[in-house]
Amino acid sequence: MLNCVVIGAGIAGLSSGIALHKAGHRPIIYEAHGAPSDGIGGFLTVAVNGFDALETLGLKGPARHLGFSTPLMSMYLGSNGRHLADFDYGGSLPDGTTARTMTRSELYAMLRDEAGQRGIGIVYDKRLTAVEESHDAVTAVFHDGTTARGDLVVGADGLNSRVRTLIDPTSPPPRNIPLLNTCGIVPAGALPPGLMDVETGRMKMVFGKRCFYCYMQDPDGSTWWFANPLEHSSEDPATLDPGARKAWLTKLVAGDRTVMADIVTATEDIIRPYTTSDFPSIPRWQRGRLVVVGDAAHAASPSSGQGASMAIEDAVTLGRSLQGLEPDSIPEALARYENERRTRAESVVEWGRRNAAPKIRGQFKRIFADLVLPVVFRGIARKSEDNFDWVYRHHIEWDAANSGVS
């Protein structure tokens, strides 16, 4: 049994703790913040490959009760309301499971509760500052002077990972994507009856004149939306007060032939806009007894729709790679984990960046793109959906531990 020090109690860290426990080890999770993050953050979508990985951890059942099914998406031009294409969001698993949209807090709480039920400890207010390494152990050093000794350290500490820089101080910083991200949820009954122009569970994605955005409705009648305004150097929307933030975003979408302006106006709590980033590649995911997972290794643009799903896949692969191993075998197992995950993860990162590219639209580029996008999407729609199987049909066979089969 390995003693595993997991840094970070987010989606990646909790999933990793659960996977390591499944592999027969003893993980303890250390979180920099002083308390659980219930109620924090916007929403996300777990794709079918994420659910496939959750099933391996015995968590697909609980996760299927979170949020609502969003198996379909449609693309439109905001300037004239033109319909571009319809797509499946990865289809479904054999039992009918589809992609589901849920708040980050819902997924986090489910994973945290499951970790607790499995006896996995979570320690708060422990910000990692250093790691001391010896031939047979690693010791995590925290900001308050306390330490945690283990057989390995798993860095699930996000985009600005400390563990990543300890593995390789030459790791590059995140790569900026010149889009902001914000979102909100309008409760049922807050919009005029009959206003919504999309059926329940379908994401309506719009290339607006000044902003890319998406909205959808859940079975209870609430409206969920996100927006990706271009990042402008002349203003910082993150500093706006809630009223000014709403006015700013309403102005961006008001010229489009959609109901988005009404949706923004009806939103009480709009998430403070934040910048988006990704990692094209980092030199190393592991060294000795240190390893990174999730955004610490391969942060993808939100346009990939794969952030949570890839973090859960990482956790399953890491747990499988370490299953039944003794401490002396850790470096080889971590190298195997990286070899199995790197190509797929980097491909998803670049796919997400390509998905984000059409959203980056200055005035002249927008006019040109509005002429070209219908042709582009007709071509994409004509292609077989099998072209996306590499994303959504990925399966990790737990019983193939240490074989390199996935």
C-alpha cells in the first residue's frame, strides 16, 4: 500500500484520491484554501468519455443525477439568425448516458462526499511550498511549516501548479487565449413565457457580432448560459460592479437576432469575467515520485468541453498504473501514466484551441467569417460523426493495469 500525498481538492484531486484508493493505496488530499468550495464557480459539462471514466470509479450512478442531459448542440450566426449546423455532444453510452451539464459545485460535492465515504482524508489550509525528496520517500512542505510524508506526491493543483514547477522549473507558463469567460443561470419563471427559442437540453451556440455565447434550458425551466467576449485592453470587465457588468454584456449581445439580451438582463448573478488559458505542452508530467494530473498537466480551452472529463480520465489512468505496485516501482509507473495520457491530452488541448479560434472575431474578421462559417459548418456536418470518436469513445480498461492497453 502506497501513502499518496495529493495536492489540491478540486475535481482532479478528488478523482485522483478516489482512483488511488480503488487501486489499494492510502491517499490524503491537501487543499490550499481554508474550507470546502461548495457553491463556488459556474457550470460545466461532463461528456460521455468522462462518464465512462466515472463508471470505472463506481461513480456514474451518482453523477447521472446531477444537472441535466445536454446531448445536442446547434450553431447559429447572431447577425442574421442563420442556422449553421446541428451536432450530437458525443452521442451516448450503451446504457443511454449522455453528456450532462451541471454546476461545478454539484460535481465537486459528489466527489468530496464519495471520498469521505471511502475514508479518504481532506486537510484544508495547506498550501504547498516545497517538496523534499529522498531515495525512498517524498515530503510535502506547506506554508505553515507543517509537512506530509508519503511515497509519492500527486499535483492536482491546477493551472498555476506548484508541483509542475517542482518537477521541471523550465515548464512554460499557461498560454493566453484572448477570450473572457462568464456565465449565469436564470431561474424558472424569470423570463417571459414563450421567449426561449430552443428545446430543453439543446445548447444553442451563437457566433454573435461582438461575443460568442451559448444558452440552454433545463427540464425545470431554468436557463443556463455562458459567454466568451473578446478580451479588450481598453477595459477590464472583471473590475466592473454587478450592475455595470450586466450593462456591458447586454450591450455586447443586444445587436444579435437572439434572446440573449433578455437572458442577460434577467440574470441576477453574473460570474465575474475571467481570462482563459491552456497549455500546448509541458516538458514533463512526472519526475521520480512527483506527478501532475488535470489542468496542472494539460489545461484545455473551455471550448473543448473536456476539462472535467480529462481530469477524471487522468485519475483513472494514474490509479490503474499504480495498482498493486510497491514503492520501488513508482517512477516507472508514473512514466507509463504519462506515456499513456500525453498524446491524447495534447490533442484535446489543440482541438479546444481550434474550437476557440472562430470565436475570436474583430469587426472585419467577423464580416468575413459570417460569409465563410456556413460553408465550413456544412462541411463539418457532412462528415461522419465517427470523426469525433477519438474524443468521446475513449475507454480506459482498469483490468489492463500495467499493460499499456487503453
